[in-house]
Amino acid sequence: MNDQRAQVLIVGAGGAGLTLSLLLLQQGIRPVLVDRRDAISVYPRARNLNFRTLEVMRGLGLGAEIRAVGTRMSRAIFKERLVSKQEKTIDPTEQIALPPGLSPDTYVSYCPQSRFEPVLLAAAKERGADVRYRTSLVRFEQGNGGVTATLEDRAAGGSCTLRADYLVAADGAHSRIRQTLGIRTAGWGELPEYFAFIYFRGPWKELLVGRSSDAFVIKNRDVEGFFLAADGDLGMFLVNYRPKRGESREDFGAERCRELVLKGLGTLDMPIEIVDIAHWRPAESVAEEFQKGRVFLVGDAAHTMPAYKGLGVNTAIQSAQNLAWKLAAVLRGQAGKELLATYHTERHPVGQFAAHQSLTGPGAAWIAEDVKAVSLSHDEDLPMFYPIVGYRYRSNAIVSEDDAAPVRGDVALLARQELTGIPGSRVPHLWLDQRGQRISTLDLLDGRFVLLAGSEGGKWLEAASSASIEVAAYRVGPDADLVDIERGWSAKMGVTAQGAILIRPDGFVAWRSVALPNAPGAVLASVISQVLCKGRERS
């Protein structure tokens, strides 16, 4: 057994774990990422990426690659079977009203984990991440100096001891790390709906020629479900069953599943091989603590939610983005350790809210009335704007304009479906011209803090050059570093031509100044110290 060292150990190489590794690499932190699986899953699950995730990918320089492997979301509806005439095509995004100009990206892209994760993995390896599949976390213990983990390497055989400053649990809904820590969860748990994922191989894509939808919905007297295509000749048929009608998972043997696939396809003589059958129940569950000592929970380990609004992996990636820059700032000695506590303060209310909202909407129409009445009695089915960007952080890492605002508590929602630059909210998207290139304010986010000053705010840039951390500073205006194409600077950011706005590496506004104070350097230094929780330590 040999001893190894890392600043951050991430357990679980799904969307959250891989994204976190890339975000840490962007900050100059080289993590060790382990996963007990043999390799990335080839199954098309966690299928849709919303615009906030696409924005995170832009910041990592992966926007074009993700767009290249993604497609427009659509549902092909068939009256009886796949060989029959297509009845209609539905674009689910047409049913969702979002404010215009909200993001430089489309609302959602169909990009299942079988396409998304290979892009993340390739980038992580290329940028220097230590990624180890077939490697399990056997045990761990933590103390004041860090976390000591025992890892079992099934590929090479044997085990090793790895000492890390911090451990991140991205090990899924049934997280062993969370259980070991004794962190309880709250929520409805598993819901009264039952699915069978039937994975098969065969020449079935011959039936998809000329059809470009991401899901093919089938409904006939023998079977109801929908098909999803994966790479090569792999396919997935998702069916729903109901124990109250006497149906059970035992009904889904290989032969029965093959029969269901063929009846859905509408051809009984196609050579279909069943390669896997997985059973799944949606669940709503949120950990009561996202941090315990030097261990943090992200993704499903922190918040599990039904897939009806497609918030699961997207919320996970936003949590990873929130955590990454904070870990890096503390590891570099730039921030007080209290900054790490703001991860739970900021993301726990959002995780609860997103999970709760996932119980609502058309996709959740099946929920029993007694469950629905209790779970939704205090919360409406709000527009999709809110669980994605319609909330406001209130923590010690935000210089709030509301002195009476509580630091902890339930999620704070914005008053309307509009981003106005208020501290704690995601920075508004504004189209700018940078040396002849059209960019978004979100394209300026590259892992650093960003200071945007108005056209008459040159002194803010001088102040940023003397800051204790690296701050990318720009003036925005008609004849500035960044030309305000839309002439919307003041209206969107809520500041004057002499004002400034400070944006954290995760894209959230940390602070803003409407005008220019007498000593901008001292003001900015004080703000940065407060946001990084310098001088604040847990009692």
C-alpha cells in the first residue's frame, strides 16, 4: 500500500464530478477523481442541459463542443408503433415562456450523459485531471489536517492511502459517503411511480431514417413507453408499470422485455438482443447538510429530484460551480475558511426549491392527490425561470443591499422574471462588442472575479489592478473596452456610468456600486475581503 496526496478528492465521475474537476483545474487545482464504474455510461440518461449548464460550459471553453453533440429537443408521437405513421412532433420548449434576452444560449439542448460526459472526460484528462475508473472509496476519516481515504484499484489490483485537504461526495443518490457521515435527508423519498429501462441492441435505427426527434413516444393496447437512441445499434425503451394494478418488477424478464420492445417497434421478426434491464423510481430527497467538516456533497448525493422538469443534473452542475471557486480560494490562502460554509448557505435552499418544484408541472400529473395536496400546499408551480436563475443568494459571500436580509433560511426568489444586477443574483446577459467580436457578459467569466465599470468608471479599473486577488476589469460604454451594443448597461445592471459591478467566478453578482465613491480602491478592497470571508472564522 502506497501513500498519495491530493488537494481535492472527488468520488463519482458523473456530470457533477467531472464538471467540478474541470472547474477546479480552471482554478489551478488538480483533483483526483475516482469512480467505481468501469467507464462512462453509454446509456442516454440525464438527457437535457438547460441554459445555465450551457453557460457553465461556455466558461470552461466547451460551449462549441457541447453544442456540436447536442440537438434540439423534440418529441415524436406515434399513435401505435414506431413503424406506423408519425402522428405529430412536439417541441416541449414551446410550452415554456422565458424572458427574452435572458441568456446567450438556447433554453435547453438534448444532450444525454452518453454524449455529454465523454466531452467532459476528454477535457478533464487533457487539462491534467487524475481520473481513475474501477476505483472505489473503501473508507475515509477526517481531521483538522485533512481527509485520509483508502482507495481500492480494481484495474491494477491493490489499494492505496490518499490524503486530501478536502473530499467531495459526488457518489449519487444512495451516497455511501453521506451515509457514513450520518447526514440525514428530508423530502418525499421514493415516489409512487415505477419504471423499467430496457436496453437493447439490434438494427432498429432503420426505422428512424428521416426522423430526428430525441424521443419516440409509443402508445398501443399492448405497451406504452418511449424509445431513446444511443450510440451504434444501442437503444433504450422506457416503460412505466403500476403495482396497484398487480404489475411488478418480476414481470420484466429478458423475454418479456424483448416482446415489449418488438411490440413498440411494430415488427416481431427483428433480431433484438436485451443487454440490460434497470428499474428506477423517481425520488425527492435533499440532504440536511451539504458540508460536514472537510467533506462536501454535490449532485444527487446532496439533492435528488424527479426528472419531470429536467433540473437534476443541471442543479448539480450549478452546485459544483458554486463550490469550485470557494475551495480554490481557500486552498490558495486567499479566503477565510468561513467561505466554504457559504456553499451550504447558498446551495441548500436552492436544492430544496428545485427538488420541490420537480414535483410540479404536467410531467407530475400522476402524483397521488394526497401527496400533491401536502407537498404543494405552500408552493405554487412557478415558471421555469425561478428554479434555474430566479433566486438570490444571501450569505457572507454576498455584499447585500438589504441589511436586514437573513443569511440563512429558505430560498429568496426575485420579485419578477428579470435579472437586474442585484447582488446575489446571476449577472444579467448583455451583448457587447470586444474588438469587433460580439460577446456576452457571461463570456467574460473564465474562473476569475470580473469587475465591470461604466464608461466613466476608469478609477474602478485602477482599483482592481491593486486588488489582493486577480480581477479581470473592463469598462463598458460607447468608446470603452467593451462596447455596449444594446445600450442597456445602466438598465440591466442597475448602476450609472460611474458605477461598477463585481461578479464572482460562478457568475453571481457579489456587489455593486451605483456611483463612484471618493476612495474606490479602499471600497473595492473592503468588498473583496468581505466576499472572501477574510477575518471570518467559525466559532
